Amino acid sequence: MKIDFAKMHGLGNDFMVVDLVTQPVELDPAVVRAWGDRNCGVGFDQLLAVEPPLNPEDDFQFTIFNTDGTRAEQCGNGARCFAKFVVDQGLTIKRELTLGTTTGSIQTALLEDGQVEVRMPVPNLDHESIPYVPTPPRRVRAVNDPRDGSDVAGCDHLLDVKGHLIEVTPVSMGNPHAVIFVDDVNTTDVDSIGEALQHHDAFPEQVNVSFLEVVDRRFARLRVFERGVGETLACGSGACASMVAGCVHDRLNSRAKLSVAGGKLRMEWDGPGEPVVMTGPAKTVFHGRVDL
């Protein structure tokens, strides 16, 4: 059986996008892993499946597979590509969509300049929800919201990573993140630290690790080591988690740009209880057909 797909990317974070509305097939992890192989398959950071909505209030179900065949809860760059794909393929004429995910719905909007805006879930700093289990619990300092001075649930923690104490800010964007502030993203050992944190006892469901270099209150540089993938050229949910960490630590304004290897994202966050809004490009590379 042949399956049609599109190869897309958002700032270099690349995807295989499959329409499972008009091609109603079931994908298993072994097939995803085979297609994800960059030498013998299609190659991608994540596979995005377009499915009929499970919730009648959603337009589509947004299903995400990592290249190793595991499921991912959220993908901000993927959401932008998903929104462009369903319009380009004629699956909808709507430019504003609600996409169902395993952790709730997100909203997307195709803008006139070709950029795509994504309203991601409200971030969660509650350790149990991330999930994050300090081992042993070592609270460094509470984080205050600079807007009203109220306590925010999140706080920094020191973790022993390969014999070094590293300060992390745990954040959930529907998927688990650990944000680390660094002086220079270009000289940071992203692979070694990221891989070690994947298997740290503090993160029982593993974690996406963001390395954030704040240049000024309106601009920061970012590298992300993704769970189930490794370092990617961009990570939308990692950018959102980093924006949240930058704001709760009063190091970024509520409007800022984040630079990743593939380009720049416009970020907005109005504080606790509010969604993170991310705007950036979505590009189609080619269309193809592959054996199932």
C-alpha cells in the first residue's frame, strides 16, 4: 500500500506529515522508525498525523510521533506545519483552526504574511504535573512573577548531572521541559547534558532540555535537546518553555524574539494562567509517496 505525505519544516525542525483523514490507516512504531531513518527512509524529527477530531469542538486531531516511534504530546513547530498542510491539501478552508492533542487543544492561525501563529497550552510549573521529582529535593529559590509579586509554583533546582550541579527550571507545555540558563549556547555541551538529563531520576518520563542564552530583555538564543530525537534545529514547545522561564525569572519581557539554529520565533506570554503565543514560518519541502 502506498501512502502520500509531505516533507515540511519549521525553522529546520523537520516533519513528515501524513493525511490520515483521506488515507485511514493505522501507524505503528516500527513503521514510524523505518520512515524516520535518514539513510534508508524519509527522515524527520517528528511524524505528524492529521486525523479526524476526537472532540467535536476541534477541527482535527494532531498526533505526533518522534523519530524513535514514541508519541509526543506537543510540537509547536509541527503545529505550524500542520496548519499549513491541511489548508494546502484542501482538507479545510479555515485559516484559524483548533487542533486536538493528547494534552488539550491548541489554536493556530495562518497570517497574511505567510507566518503561522500558534496559541500553545497554558504552561504549568507544578512539579507533579511536569512530572518532575527532585532527587533529593533541593530548592534554590522561589520564583516570583514580576508583574504582581505573587509566588509562582515553579522554582529552580540543582541536579547532579555527571558529577556537576546544574540549575534547572522545570516547565510543562503539555510535555516536560527543563530550562537551563547558559552564558553561551555555542560552547555549551548540549548533547552530553541533554542525554544525561533524559535519564535522570528527576524526570520519570524523560524531558526536553532547553539551553537559553539571554542577550537582553527582548532577545535570547536557544538550543534544545529533544526527548526521543536529540538536538534539533528548532523546538517550538522548547521555545515556549524557555519564554516562560525567562519571564518568571524577570530576564525576558512579555514580548521577545528567540533565535534558534534555523531562524527566529516571535514569542508572547502575559503571565500565569495565560497561553504562550508563538509565531514563525512553515515551509513545504516536497511531496512524496512511501510504502506502508
